[in-house]
Amino acid sequence: MLKKEQRKQDYLFISLLLFLVFCSLCILLDACSESSPKPFGYFRIDIPQPDYRVENRFENFKFELSGWAEIKESSQNEKGEFFNIVYNQLQAEIYCSYIPIKKEKLVQLSEESRKFAYLHAVKADAIQEYFFENPQQKVYGLVYNIKGNVASSTQFVLTDSVSAFFRGALYFDNRPNSDSIAPVLEYINKDIQVIIESFRWKK
């Protein structure tokens, strides 16, 4: 009778021990799942609908510009005119330069711009080139879309093919990461398209 009672107590003790071990494992697994790394994400960026205005302050050209951008650091010398189109809230700038030229210098400037774009080829996933022409307004251009984690994602040149040359290069103020800047880049690339399509020479 005593042996039977002892076995019963042993059985209860083992059952209780197994229950405690099971509970401990459940708590441990739950704790591990809560502290496991979450997938990395990026902050959501609210980008407004574009609202364009004609930017007419320059002597030699004009174009339409997003209301979310502003002209800064404008300067002029014997070589040409230089300014930045700044997107403060998006931490991005388009570095622009206008250079009056003689026709024979056009090839040289075009080749220099091509070299600037392809300096990013080492880190770029791909570089796509798009031609633009508006014969009626004598605006001819080339756009470089540079894919990947590069310092400058978009560059473009515009010319009348005779006496004027305009260059723009988009840069971000933070470390390049193509995933995090994707929505901003898409927005600014649309602005660049508007700049190119609305570009007019004044002379």
C-alpha cells in the first residue's frame, strides 16, 4: 500500500516537473520571438502633388519649376551662370550650370558631361540614356538615369546645338541608398522631365 502511495506521489511530482518545464519553454520561446529583429524599413515620405510655376529670373533661359523647390546660390561670371535647385524637405539639390559656347565647343562639353555621368559606373547597376528634342524651340537634350547606390542618380544636358549649353545633376544630401530614396527620386525625376520639356531659350 505504501509503495502504491509512493508511486502516486512520484507520478504527481514528475507531472508537475514536466508542466513547469513546459511552461518555462513557452515563456522562453515567447520572449525570443518578441526580441527577434524586425525587418528593416524606411520612413514614409509624404510627397505633395506638384504645383509648377515659370522660373523666369534668368537672362538666357526659362523653365517651369515645382513649387516645392527653390533657386539658391545663383552666381554669374565670364564662364557662365551657376545655381542650385534645392528641395529642402527632400534633402536634394540639382546643380545647374549654363555656359554660352561656340559651336565647336559643343562636342567638348558634351563629352565632359558624359564622363561626369559615367564616373558613377563603378557603383551603378546600370546607366540609361534618353534623348530629347524640341526642334521648334531649338532644345535638344540627353538624360542619364543612373541606377543603384550612386551619388548622382540623374544628370541631363540641354543645348540649342549652336551657342548655349545647360547641364543639371541631381544629388542627395545623405548617403546614397536607392531603396530609401526611391519615392523621392521618382518625384524629382518627374520635375526634371517638366524642366526639360518646358525649357525655353530667351535668345
